[in-house]
Amino acid sequence: MRRKSTLAVGALIGSLTAGLLIGAPSSAAPATAGPPAAAPATFTHPGVLVGTAQLDLARSKVNSGAQPWKGAFDAMMASTYASLSRTPKPRAVVECGSYSDPNHGCTDEREDALAAYTLSLAWYVTRDARYADKAIQIMDAWSATLKDHTNSNAPLQTGWAGSSWPRAAEIIRYTYNGWPKDRVDRFGGMLRNVYLPKVINGSHSNGNWELSMTEAAVGISVFLEDKPSYDKAVATFRARVPAYIYLKSDGDLPKTVPGSGLNTRDKIIKYWQGQTTFVDGLTQETCRDFTHTGYGLSALSHIAETTRLQGQDLYPEVADRLRHALGFQATYELGTAPPSWLCGGSVKRGLGPVTEVGYNALHNRLHYDMPHTRQLTERQRPSGSNNLFVGWETLTHAENPS
């Protein structure tokens, strides 16, 4: 059963006004004529990364045997994430140190969240209730148990798992009748009390941290229909993107996020991994490695996709930065030798399966020519999972205009 939840607009005028103030572009972000920062008057469900029209297209393509969707679906169903024998491994406290040392429940949580999302997709395509019930079992197990995330990687871990959970919950809650209301409410309570406080205030660490955390905050806000949190997360996103991806129109140095403390040239260059030459599409983490850059670009794409589903499409606002970033990274990921001025002439490849969502939006919907991104995207199909917060995006977003 699909439902569209409506909140009384009048009762929320104050929070909407606050959201508009929070969302005003700072001096560090480009002033644009983009969409307002306020949350939608009515949230659309399912509406986190994937919506009903996208899901329906994927389902029809799979059922007709069309490629690349059928191959993508088969790969998803062959993964451990789609297993009906999966036993969730919740714990009260998930402790994650730097580079997952220690790793007390970190992998279990991320993979259970990805499994819930995978199973929700499997349910939608097959209409086999066993997949929906297994997704519910996993979500219920965690919502009955989890109380906190601790140690140095707690914000990032919360962002990763907190990005996957709302995707699964949105699909199950709004397309399946078998999730009892008290369990839905308990799951929402977990998102509100355990996840949202860890991610809503952002981070001054590397940009992929804040983008991943903001993705979780946006998705959770949609599920909870929390307009002030949605507004705050969108404001964070709009400040972070210009500080993560450079365009020559920014000037001699990249932009910075207000409050970051990056107030000198030396500090900015150090934050950009020692890079001193700036070109369109370079990211704050390009010279760190492409893997972390991929996390940032993926989360950025996911956030923009969710805002589009919620009627406030931020793709036009970030299109130039995202298309240049995807193309720049794709060029070197495909094997082009980096010039001496770029990262000392050496890059660490490994972008991951992260281009499908952004490429579909920018090329197929907005009609940008993106030859290198297209080549990399098609070479990686069917894209799988990065085992953190990305999964099955050829199935859900390949050539999907919806």
C-alpha cells in the first residue's frame, strides 16, 4: 500500500521560516537562484534515493529480461545481502575506531542495513513477501537493541548505516502491509534518538564524512517527516559541496565551510592533501585517494536524488561541480596517467561503484555530455555494493528518467 503523508502546513510555519534562515547561503558558498532550502510541505514516500516511479521502471525491466537491469538484479539476488537465511547481529553499542580498529559491530551494522535495503528491493521486484519480512526482521532486531555509537569513527559509521536504513524502511513502510505500527514507531525512534544526533550537526573532518553524515540526516528526516532537520541538513549540503569540489570560478583557492578554521592559504592547501594547482572537478580528497573521493561523490549524488524526489531538486545547483568531478575522477580511474602537477604525478585509484546515480541525473535528465563518466559507468555495470552504504545502483538508476 502506497501512502503519501501530509503534515499541516500552518502548524509548521515557524519551523519552515527557521529552515529558510538556516538554509541561506553563507559567504563561503556561491549565492545562487536555486530552490529554497525549506522542506516540502508534503513529504513523498517512498522517497529516499528511490521513488515509486523508479522502482516500477526497474521492476518492469527485470521482469521483461531487459539489460542491464536483469543482470543487475541477478547479481543482487546472488549476494549475501539478499539471503533469506541471514541472521541479524544487533548490539547495544557499536564501537568503531579509526579504520575500524576496534570493530565492535561496525561491519555487522553496515551490512545488516545494506541487507535490509537489498531485501526491500528484492521484495519490490518479486512481490515475494519473504523478502519484506526478512527486511523487517533485521530492522526490528536493531531497533530493539541499539543505543549508541562510540569511538572516533562513530559519526562516520552512523552516517553510513544511517544512509541505508531509511531507504529500506521507506520501501517497506509504504509498499508492504506487514510491518506493525509499533515496530515502525520503534524504528523511527532509533533513527531519531540514536542516529540523527550524531549526524545532524555535520563535521569539519574530510568532506566525505560530512557528506555521508548529511546523506543520513536527509534520509532520516524524510522518514521521520522532520522538516527542521531536513532544512538543516540541506543547508549543510549547500555549504559543503562548494567546499568539496573546485571550479575555476571559485578563484585561486577552493572555498571553505564557515567555521572550518581554514583561514589561511597554507591551511587550505594542507586540507586539500598538499595540492597547489586547482582545476575544474578536483575534489578535496582527490589526492588522498579515489576511494574516499568516491564516498563523497556518491553521498552528494544520493542527497541530490532525494531532494529531487521530495520536490526540491538540487541537481541544477550542484550540476557543474558534480559533472566535472565525476568526469575528472573517471578520466584517471580509466587509466589516464596523471600529470606531474596532480597529486605529485600519482593517484590512488579505486573510485568504486559510485557513478550511476549522478551520471543518470546529469546525462540522461539534464543532458550534459559526460563521455568519461559514461565509459566508466558502463564498464562497471552491473554495479554492486561497496559494503558500506552503496548498493545496486545499476538496477535502480541506470537509464532511469523517473
